[in-house]
Amino acid sequence: MTRRPVLYVFGSAAPPVREFPDVVRRAQAEGYEVCVGLTPTAARWLGGEVAGLAEATGHPVRSAYKLPGEPDVWPRADAILVAPATFNTLNHWALGLTEHFIVGVVAEGIGKEIPLVTMPCVNSAYVRHPQFGRSLATLREAGVEVLYGPGGFVPHRSGERRADGYPWDVALGAVARVLGGRR
Ligand SMILES: Cc1cc2nc3c(=O)[nH]c(=O)nc-3n(C[C@H](O)[C@H](O)[C@H](O)COP(=O)(O)O)c2cc1C
């Protein structure tokens, strides 16, 4: 029996992270074994739903580093999706500031050559900050598939949401594409 590819689905604190229960179901239906990671703020937003995500995936939901000497509780990733990726998380990742567990994993993921896909969720004010473009350029140069701009995430105005919702189909399509040669 061939094993299912392992997909880490990581989310930070932007409103689409509330859709994780449905996104996890969709990823599982597409054949992935899913492990969920969250920033501490995203975990706080999901509250009681975190336990349901652990039950649905069969793996603990992680938002903190393990202690030295503790075993790894997840299988090795075949690919990692970081979505929704906040302005804050993207900048931390690009700058190599690994205080948060999920940022540490994807920062190392570049060096480990794990296929990495991210889709920002940012408003049109954040994107005018000079660091935003630099962070996306840094991540793209490092080989990360960044789904931003036409065909990916297009920023909304501050305080608004896109009428057509967060494009999860684009994110899952990109994961299938980056894994294409490896499945
Ligand atoms: C209701 C609400 C909506 C937010 N939406 C976004 C967003 O779409 N994009 C973003 O970058 N930050 C957004 N933020 C701000 C982030 O939650 C905040 O910067 C947080 O520190 C991000 O932490 P994290 O990247 O560790 O998850 C929002 C905050 C609130 C309270």
C-alpha cells in the first residue's frame, strides 16, 4: 500500500484560519495525511475547535516548540502550506525570526528542501509597508511558492473581506502541483 503524502497545514491569525476545520477535511479528501500547526494567536482564535482538529487529523495540533528531549509527534512533512499567512508571520519567516513554532518549522523547511507553499492574507495598507515586498521577494528567492497577486491572493481594503472568500482552492491546487513530481 502506498502511503499518503503528509501535508502540514499551518495558519496564522487572519480571519480565514477560522475555516481550518473545513480546509482540513478538504485536504484529507484530496488524499493527504494532515498535521495542523498554528501561531499562538491563531490557536487562541480557534479556541475549542483546536481539540476537534486534533481528533480529525489524528495528530496533536501544535503551536509551541517541544521541550528538549521530547520526541517528535508528527510524521515527516512531504509539503507544508502556510495559509492564511499574516503580514507578521511572513515578515518573521523572511527575516528568520523563529520565536513561533510554525515559523521555525518553515524557516528550517527551506534548508531541508521541503516543498513550501504560502498564501498571504493581508489588506491593502499592510502591503504598502516597505518590508512586505522584500519579504515576499526573499521567500520566492528561497524557493517558496508564494500565492500573491493575480491568480493568488489579492489584498482587500482594511476592515473588509474579499467577496469571493479566501481562495483555498488555489492553495490546495499549488500544493498538488509542488508535490506533483513526488507523489
Ligand atoms: C479581527 C482581526 C483581523 C485581522 N486580520 C488580519 C489579516 O487579514 N492579515 C494580517 O496580516 N493581520 C491581521 N490581523 C492582525 C494579526 O492578527 C496580528 O498581527 C497578529 O499579531 C498576527 O500574529 P501571528 O502572525 O503570529 O498569527 C487581524 C487582527 C484582528 C483582531
